[in-house]
Amino acid sequence: MANSNKTLVIKVGGALLESADSLIAFFSELKKIREHQKVVVVHGGGALVQKLLTDLGLTSEKKDGLRITPTEHMPYVVGGLAGTANKQMLSSVLAVGDKAVGISLADGADLQCGVSDPDLGRVGQVESGSAGLIKTLLDSGYLPLVSSIGADSQGNLLNVNADQAAEAIAKILQGQLILLSDVDGILDGDKKVIPSMTKNLAEKLIADKIITDGMIVKVYTALDTATALNAPIGILNWRNPNLISQWLDSQSCGTTVQPSE
Ligand SMILES: Nc1ncnc2c1ncn2[C@@H]1O[C@H](COP(=O)(O)OP(=O)(O)O)[C@@H](O)[C@H]1O
Ligand SMILES: CC(=O)N[C@@H](CCC(=O)OP(=O)(O)O)C(=O)O
């Protein structure tokens, strides 16, 4: 089994939250990995937020994979991501006998976020920061579970895409990044997994509309992080958590996103 001094940052998509069995399998696997490597989980919850807004009779749209977030939607987005999604994960960690602390990007005032594009409303991106609180939790043996709610310097809460939140944390920690999703990797036009992804290939697949929706954000996140850390990034399916160790050992599963020159 791979043994790295680098902290493993794992991003999980919101769809995982809909399967109690998958959550248990995922956190059982992380408990094993945590015996020899520090781990941080950054989570989404887009599906949960979408359902909550729809149930409330609110219409929510996405632009280039990012949720347009009017100020009046923020209480529900914050409640869904930093509340329900975060504590559902915490509950599964407790169920497997591990110990976690659920936080958001805003906790500890370590990460400064800003509005990324005023047309998207209260959508933010991480602009700078350190990982003081996350490091404190890791050094004390806890698994940090980070939701993608951030804040600007005035304390205004912002909705950050969870892939981009994971990218920021992986860069600040100089860690390893794995993005888990509900697909086996980036798929080609025949729905086959593409084992190795480069910037040129990604740009072609996006132009050809083979990579669309949330996968556009994910592939750019992975390409930027791979280049910044000069290390490959894994995109794997959370339905098989054993793949995490397999990828760490040999990068022989899912899609491995390569750094650019
Ligand atoms: N070429 C592609 N390969 C794989 N998935 C793709 C591709 N293009 C679009 N997608 C979509 O991207 C989704 C993953 O992105 P997203 O919904 O943001 O996931 P998550 O919530 O897991 O982060 C897949 O479920 C799939 O519907
Ligand atoms: C700005 C933006 O798009 N925020 C996302 C945050 C959650 C997320 O990214 O969830 P998944 O990883 O499950 O897609 C949203 O509101 O859906």
C-alpha cells in the first residue's frame, strides 16, 4: 500500500450522499488509509441542494457547471451543504468508528474567498489563505470534512463549487488530490474511460461537447491542480472505494489527469 507524507485530499460528489451503504464503504476505506496517511475530505452536495430548492418551489440554474446563486437562495444552500450534507457524512464516519470534524471553508478564517463572477450571484472562489485549522485537526488525528461554503473578508457567505474548493485545499496543503464522482472517470464518445488526460485532449473533448456540465469544472480543476503540484490527479468512481488505494499505488484505474509543462 502506498505510504505518502503528503496529505490526501479527496473530493466527493454529492450523489454519494444518497447512498448510505456507499458512505459506509467509503469511510471504512478512508479509516484504513488514515492508518498511514493524513486525509482531508472536501464534499459537494449539489444534488441535495437542487432537491431542496425544487421542494421549496425555487428555480435554480447552472452556468458552465456552476450554480447561479441569488442571495435569497443562500440560506438553503448553506443549510444543505454546511448542514445536512456535512452532518450526514459525519454520521457515517461515526458509524465506522472513526473520528471527524465537520467544517466549512470559512471556519478558522484561514481561507479568503471572493465573488468569482457577479453574474453568478453569491458564487465564490478561494483567493488566498492557509490551512491552519485543517492542519490542527490533522495533527490531532481527526478527519476534516470540509463543505464548500466560504466567506469573503467581510464575512459574507459564498457558495463555492466543491471541486474548486478541493483544488484550493490541495494546493495550500501541497497534497495529493483525488476527485471521486458517479462515473468511472472521464468518458469518451463511446462511454469508455479515458485512462490519461492532458490539457490538449481535454480542450478538444470540451470543444466537441464530449465533456460537458459538471465534468468541465472537474477536468479544469484537475488540470490546474496537477500542473500546480506537478503531480497527477485521479478521477475515480466513489462506488468502488478500493480504487482509491489502487490509484495511489499504481494510477491504473479511472482517469489520471496529467500535469502540463
Ligand atoms: N465526458 C464525460 N465523462 C464523464 N462524465 C461526464 C462527461 N461529460 C459530462 N459528464 C457528467 O459529469 C458528471 C460529473 O460531474 P458532477 O455532476 O459535477 O459530479 P459530482 O457531483 O460527482 O462532482 C457525470 O455524472 C456526467 O453526467
Ligand atoms: C457554485 C456551485 O456550483 N456550487 C455547488 C456546490 C456543491 C457542489 O459542488 O456539489 P457537487 O460536487 O455535488 O456537484 C452547488 O451549489 O451545487
